[in-house]
Amino acid sequence: MGLYLSIFKSKLFRFFGKSLKVKESWEEMPSQFQDMTSFLNWFDAAKSIDESLTNAQIDWVGRFKQGDCFQSVPKKNALEIGFGGGRLLSQSARDFDHVYGIDIHHNFEMSKLFLDTQGIKNVTLLHRDQIDLVPSGSIDFVYSFIVFQHFDSIAEVDFYLNQIDRVLSTDGVAQIYFGKNKNEGVKVTTEKDFILRDCSLFINPLAMRERVGARFNVLAYSDILPKKLNGYFGESVQAMILFKKQVHR
Ligand SMILES: C[S@@+](CC[C@H](N)C(=O)[O-])C[C@H]1O[C@@H](n2cnc3c(N)ncnc32)[C@H](O)[C@@H]1O
């Protein structure tokens, strides 16, 4: 089934009061795409492989590489939470000796094929439940873009904050983009209201800073970001937070 047909079906589901599970849709949908363009399109809405690669370079450079701290971060290991098709891995793998990718979808073969065609060999793809295989204290840069907004609970944010605390190296930093709630606190979309691929978790940026700041040193944050970096498309639904481990004396 094509992507747009699937989204239409999910809208019909909602119209008839049926529910759609957020996590299951991210796990299962990617397995139905046979060609690379449709596969990549599911994750980043690009209409061709070239567009996906161009957007990947724009996002990697503009959202991460030009950011505070990036230049001074050691470049041994990085970790991407929610690598999707692998477009950002294809960029980060050129800046780090090795990159781990974590995701929950069931079509890693297609992501591997995409990375292969880009000549990328220095990556390890792991399912979320295998994250323990990433050695503690080994990661210099943890990053995530358009992923936390797709979680189905705040517990998933805490799961990753625990893991970031475990894997970050002493000089390492984490840069996480998340869906922002303009109201107070956290808002989660119910299964009944969820439409395929839409955002499902919205966190007030101040609440996120408090959550992260309780255990990490917050280095920078940005609550208002452009939706795209190549032209004016309005404000992004995401906010960003940059942090590192607290130093215990
Ligand atoms: C919109 S795509 C973005 C992919 C990639 N970050 C990019 O910029 O192209 C969202 C990704 O988040 C992943 N995802 C959703 N929930 C997740 C979770 N709990 N843990 C890890 N990845 C998750 C999805 O499988 C999907 O690959």
C-alpha cells in the first residue's frame, strides 16, 4: 500500500473512532516499502533519493555541525536515536570514526542497503532493545532529529535520558530535538486521535529543561527554530536542547 493511501486509511480509522497504535505503526510500516525512494520518503518526506541526501546534508550541517560545541567534541563515536532510513547516519559517519544507530522499525536491511550505496561502512544498527550493546561511556555525540516528537509516552524520553547518561563519554554532548508543547507540561496524543506519521508527544521546553537539568548540565537550548533551513517555511514544531554529563567531584 502506498504511503498516502496508508495515511488516508488512518484518517478514516480516526473518523470511525478506531484507534491506531503509535509505536506499532513506526515499527511495522517501513517493512511494506520495497523501493528505496518510498522507504526514505516514509521517514523524511523526500520525493527522491537525491532530495533525501540533499536535505540530510542541510540538516546535519545546519542543525548539528554548526552548533555550539560540535567542533570541540571528540570524534570517536556518535549515536543517533531514531535513524530511520539512515540519511543522517550517512552524514555523521563522515565526521566520526564510528556511529551507532538506534531505531524500532523492522526494516534495517533497507537502511543498510541505503548506507551501502553511499559507501558508509562504519555504522552499527541496533534495535532500541539492544541499546545495552553500546558500551558505557563510549559516545562523544548523541543526536536525534524529528524522533522524540513521535514517542508514545514521556517514559520513552526517560528511557533515552537514562541511556544517554550511561553511554556519554566525559567530554561527550547530547543534542536532542523534541516536539514542543506551547502549553504547560507534556501532551500525548491518544491512539484514537493519532494519524499515521503525525507527532504524538509534545513537551513544554521549560519542562524539558527541568527534566534534563535534574541530571545533566544543560549547555544550550532553542525553543524557536525554523522548520526548514533552505527557504522560509515558518516555525518548526521542534525545540532543541544540548547537554552533557554532570561532573561528579
Ligand atoms: C520522522 S522519522 C525521522 C528519521 C531520522 N531521524 C531522519 O531525520 O530522517 C522518525 C523515526 O523515529 C523512529 N522512532 C519512533 N519511535 C522510536 C523509539 N521509541 N525509539 C527509537 N526510534 C523511534 C521511527 O522508527 C523513525 O525512524
